[in-house]
Amino acid sequence: MINKKFLLSAVLLPAAMAFAQQYGGMWIPTEVNEKEMKQMGMKLSANDIFDPSKPSLEDAVVQFNGGCTAEIISPKGLLLTNHHCAYGQIQRHSTMENDYLSEGFWAMNQGEELPNPGVTVDFVTDIKEVTEQVLAQTQNLSAEKLDRKISENIEKISSSFKTLPYQKVVIKPMYYGNKYYAYTIDTYKDVRLVGAPPSSIGKFGSDTDNWVFPRHTGDFTVLRIYADKDNKPAEYSPNNVPFKPKHYLPISIKDKKEGDFTMVYGFPGRTTEYLPSIAVEKIRSEIDPAMIDVRDVALKTLDEKMRTDPAVKLKYASKFASVANYWKKWKGEVEGLTKSKAVEKKKEYETYLISKNPAIKKTIDQFNVLYTQQAPYALNRAYYTEVIRNAETLSLASFYSNIADAVKTGKIDEKGLQNAKNRLKSLYANYDPELDAKVTAKVIALYANRMDASFLPPVLSNYKDEKKNQEVFEQMSKSSVITGRGAFNGATAEKDIDKVFSNPMQLAQEIKRDPFVQLFESLRDSYLKTTDKQFTSYQNQIDALQKLYMKQQMETDTKRPFFPDANSTLRVTYGKIAGSNPKDALYYGYQTHLAGVMEKYVPGDYEFDVPEKLIDLYNKKDFGIYANSTGDVPVNFTATNHTTGGNSGSPALDADGNLIGLNFDRQWEGTMSDINFDPRFSRNIMVDSKYILFIIDKFAGASWLLDEMKIIK
């Protein structure tokens, strides 16, 4: 019954597409659904997608800096990822004199490419299932002994792999611990910035357009991997040479049409597709709204200052974007879960499973009890973590508090202190203590008013009025060592961190007297006393039950294609280019164009300004080979690929494995696809390959980069 109802709800899509993607899919590359992919139009084989014994697609796909995805697009190691993924690197190279965020950056030869210390790219060179070895001798063990034995087995298995100095083996659980896979990874450490469009292209639409369609964003950046003379990973050196990949992606600039097969290859971060209905309801009605509340306050306060102060805007650009990203995602998730009736669908599915396997009723009943009992602790956890995360002064207080404790107990050496100082220098570079005093004042007032007093330290009853808080916190900030404004040992942390740290034991004592540290520690201690252990105890029980429930689903629903939830490992998802009909009488086409950029253009606006040269190219219709059949340059397009965070920068590939776009976002109405994929609403958004090459060639004048690429016309 549930399958028929669900299919009927997807009437806007071709029947084959709706059926193939009823549950979405983020497939392990060694276990792709090859038959279905070929039915949908793929011309490759499974071995073309992943084969450690010969060059294949996985050799061109990397995890970028531990979070995003990137892909190799030339035989000289050119790397393509999102502008927002490399935003921090562009920002670090920017100054008021050379503002690459605002003006863009383009190297005109390899000698002008900019190094990025600490940035890495990871290649997955092999994947092996190791379930039997990991779960060996784990039958009938208690939870604590089970975890210990699994950890011992994983350590033993990992050490059995023969690795080179630049390799590592990571073993990851799948299906909530019902299966395990070992990933062999090569890490490259010399990654240089080659080209980035100005933010008026790379971030066009900024926060207003984030997570929505129609979209007109050139969200891409070009980098290059360097290696030693033997093509092996090496630390940055001017003697390194461009990396020679086993495979790189040809770039297609053929026109796209609705219904074309497309595939996205990358490192999706986290999904929870197999939760029970009670869990989804708690997320929709309690957890997401709490986190949205805190970020609402923080973002509004930052925005007011950033709009009037260019220096603050430059400092906070990356942080603001980071905070706003999930704030908007959660808002869309709440709306999408409600609109798609996700909870009702889950309940129907549970009824269906119970009809096939009555033992599942006990599992669902246990879920209902555990999630209900955990709810107040989960709510406080959501508020507490968001308050500490978004009040940077409290985050600093947390960091300093840990340093003081380590110094007092002798658990930190000179190297540890130096690392701490380096971290603090980086934090102060993009920190405005006066502004953050306002943010802290407001989020503390929100927390004090929203949470039950039994979860809060008594002192918080004094901080319910945000206006009074602002006055108090601003005075505290002026004399606080941790804000970098108050002096210690004749220096401030913002100006001379080394002098401040010259006597660590005295500094530790001063830190413990700091009013922000005392406020943070009262919040932390109350959280640890009232919430942390209680939440964790329930979560451990829920996790164990979820593992059982996953096993029960797979054994009971034998007709359903199951794929493991995303966990930042390499995955393949596939779909078709498609527009959408998210609301009554509202239809989004699948493709946007440069004309749409000009329609949104607002001179001088921080979100919708357009560079003069781009306007000139548009007015002259100087599009070269990058115009499509409409005579315009395509900018973004949507498809039904099942993506999530971590897929940012992932290559969008056609049926032949050519690059046709760069994944960078999802459509607002489908952001709930992390929990509930619905083919009616779930769309990923990609930068069109035509627009990427148009900007590199016509706008930036960096055609020397195109000479490296294989372009399919």
C-alpha cells in the first residue's frame, strides 16, 4: 500500500524515474545499482565507476580538506571544487589591498598559483568489506564489551594492511554497525589556489538565494594538486610539480535536456534515512526549531554590523556564511518534513513492516518510550551547543578554560602551548569582541528565557534581559583577557599572544578569574550535571535499538533496495535532469541562464551586484561556444540526485562519465532529503559546465587553463 501511494504522489515525474528513486540512494561505489542505472540511461559499467586495478572515475574524485568534494579536470592536476568550499583559503589570501573575495583571483601561469598550508585532498584507492573480521567473536557480549571488542578488531584489521607513509586505512560502519568497510586513502598536501571568481559571481545571491531555486550562482574555484618529482604526496615545496592523475574528467559543454541521466560522485556527510517516525517528529517539532532560534539571533546581530562596516564584513564573511548555511537548511528541513508528510509516511511504513514481521512492534514501542524520555535532555543539548557555538566569546572561554586546566595539571607541554597560541592567533584575526559581546548577550538571554530553569545554572536568572546583558557584557569584554582587550603581563592576547603566555601558570590563574570563563564554566557544569550523561545514556540505548531496527528492515522488506546512510565516505548517487513543482501552480524549470543574473542585478548590493565585465559580456552577447540552443549561457540546473552536505563540489557526470556540472546546493523544498527523500521535491543544484568555462575563458581571460582540459563540444 505504501509503495503505491508514494508512487502516485510523484505524478509529475516520468514513471520510471519516480520508481527508480523512490528512496533516493547514496551507493557505495563497489556496490552500485548498475542494472537500474543503465535502465535510466547510464552508458558506463560498474568497473568504470570504481576499479582499483585500472584507471576509473574514482581516480578523479577527492575529498577536499576533510569536508567537501573536488575533482581533477586536467592531466596536470587541475582541481575543481565549490567557491564556498575554498572560501576560507581565498579569504586567507585576501587583504584590504588585494581583496580576492571581492575582486576574484586568477593565476596566469603556474608560478602565480598560491600555496595553502594545511589543505589536503584524499583519494580513495580501495574499498573492502570487512564485516566478518570486525564482528568476529562479538556474539552475546554486553554493550561495553561489544564496543571494546569491535575496537580491538578494527585496530587489528587496520594494522594488517600494508600502507605507504602517505596512506591510511579507515574502517567505517555501515547500516548502523551491521556491516563494516575498509577504505585505503592517499593524502596529498600541496594544494594551490589557481583561480576564483569574485564573490559577486561565486556567491551571487548569497544568503537570500542559499538553498533555493531558481539559482544563478557561479559557485566554483580552481586549484591544483602538486606532488614530488615521483608523483608522490609531499609537503609544500617550490620544487614540487603538478600532480599527474590516473584519470581526469573530460568536460562536456553539450546542451542538456530534461530527462538526461546524471550521476553525482562524492563524499556526502551524514544522512539518517532509516529513523523511526518518533525520531523524525522530534527533529521536526523540537530540535530543529531550537537550533534555528539561536542562529536567528546571532545572524541578525552580525548582519546589522556587517552591512555598515566593510572591515567587519571582510572578517566575518566566512563565519556568517557558515552559520547561515545550516540555519536556512534546518528551516527548509522543517518545512519539507511537514509538506512531504514524512512522519505519516514513516508510520505507514512501520505498520507495513509490522504486518510482515510482528516482532518489529516491540522495537517501535521501545523507540517511542526512549525518544519521549530523552526529549527534554535533547532540547537542552540543542540550545546549549548552539549557544556556545554561536557566541564566539563563550567558545573562546571554553578554549582558554581547557588551556588553564591543562597547565594546572601539567598536561600540556611547550608544543601544546605553541599550538594553542597559533590557534588563538587565527581566531583573533577574524574576531570583533565588541560585536560578539552583543551576540553573546542576546543568545544568553534567549537561552535563559527558553529553557526550564532546572537545566540552567542559577546565575542565568540574572541574564534574561538582552539589553542589560549588552551593557554588562560590553564592560566585561573591555577588561577580559580572553577577548583580547584586557591586558595581562603588559600585553593583550590580540596584539602579543606570546607575551601573554610567557608565564602560563599565572595566566591559568588569571583565566579562571575571567568573568566570561566563569560564565562559560557555570553553563558547562550545569549542562554536564543535568543533561550530558542523561542524554548519552538514552542515545546509547537508541543507537543499539537502531542497529536492530536496521537489521529488521533489511530482513523484512526484501523488495526494497537498501543503501547505507551517508557517513563522509565515497558514494555514488544518480538521477535525471528535472525541474520541479514544489507548490500548487508553481513550476521551476530545470535550467537558469545569464539573463536571470541580469534580472536579479542590484547595483552595489552585497548579494546581487554584478561585475562590470560580466554585464559588458552579456550586453555584447559575447558568449562564444558557451551559449546553448536558446542563445544564452546556462548558469545552474537541477536534477533528482540524492545529495547532502559533503557533496559540495562533487562532479555531476553525464551518461558517459563526462563532467557536466558542479554540485553545490539543494532546493529549499527538498532539504529534508537527509531524513526523507521525496522525488517530488528533492533536487540538487549544480553549476553548469558551460558557465564555469565561460567565466574562466571570457570573464577571467584565463584560457591557458582550458588548454589543459579535454572539452567535449
